[in-house]
Amino acid sequence: YGVALLVFILSFLLYLSLISKGPVTVDCLNLAVQVKQTLGSHHLNYLFGFGYPLMVVLGVILTMMGELVGFTDHVLILNFIAVIFGALSVVMFYLLVDKLFDTTTSLIASLILMLNPIFVDVSTYGISHTPTLFFLLLGLFSVIRLHQKPNTLRLILSISCFGLMGAARLQDFILLSPFIGTVFILGFT
């Protein structure tokens, strides 16, 4: 797991150095407004599009933690969430590819993902793509482990990961549901 830690540190530092200073997209701005409204009303409000409640909840939690030290910039907090989950997604991708292939392949693949300009973009401004990808990869990794050695805890972890993926971006969960169901039934044989 030393290589995985190194991959995390490199990707985290890269994304943190490129973090957006403001709301780059309408989605990011809307999520920041939702975080502010949720902090004021103490309940989730109507969410833009199909709904991204996990991002709002994470934004509220980090904003509350930030208020303890005097930091309340909702947009920067959402951008930071994307940075964290972007780096964690690269690590989960490394671990998943390592489980399916070998260490060299997983290192090369994770470096390509880490440096991919599109992935760098979504990892530096506050939208829900990186948490979605992280929970998808963690869920797939859990399913592989479930098929290797079945037990209830791994099943619960897998289902929970896909549920969190749906809480991050419901439309992606719906789109990938046939694939996720097939993976649960057949595994990666």
C-alpha cells in the first residue's frame, strides 16, 4: 500500500495546487447556494437537476468544521471536496486495476488518470463527479473482494458504496445500474 499512498499524495498535491478559486460552473455555484441554505434552514432544500445531496451534506459538514477556525467560503470548500475525492479516486483506480491486473499496469493507469486534463478539471472545482467516481470504484473493488471471499460485511459495503454513488449523482447511478447489477451477479470472471 506504499505505492497507493504515494499516488494519493502526488494526486492530492497536484489537484490542490490547481484548485479553483471560485465557482467555475453553474453546478458549483448552485451547490454552494444549497450549502448556505441548508446551513440556514437545517434541512436539505430542492436540489438542482436530479439532486446531489451527498455533496451538499459534505459541504455543510466541512463548512461547520471550517467555521470553528473562521473559514466559511462555501465554494472553496466544495472545490476542496472535489480535490480530496479526486485524489481518492486515483488511489481506488490504482487498487482496482492492481486487483485485476498487476502493479505496473495499475501504476501506469493511475498516473494516466491523474494527469488526464479532463479529470484534473473535475478534480479542482466543486462538482459531484469525483465523489461519484470514488464510490463507483470503491463499490467495484468491494464486489471483487465479495466474489473472492463472500461475507455479509463485504456485501453491505458494496451496496453502501453504490448507494453513496447515487447520493452523489443520481443520474450516473441510474445510467450505470444495469452494469452494477451485472457485476453483482456475475462478478469479474
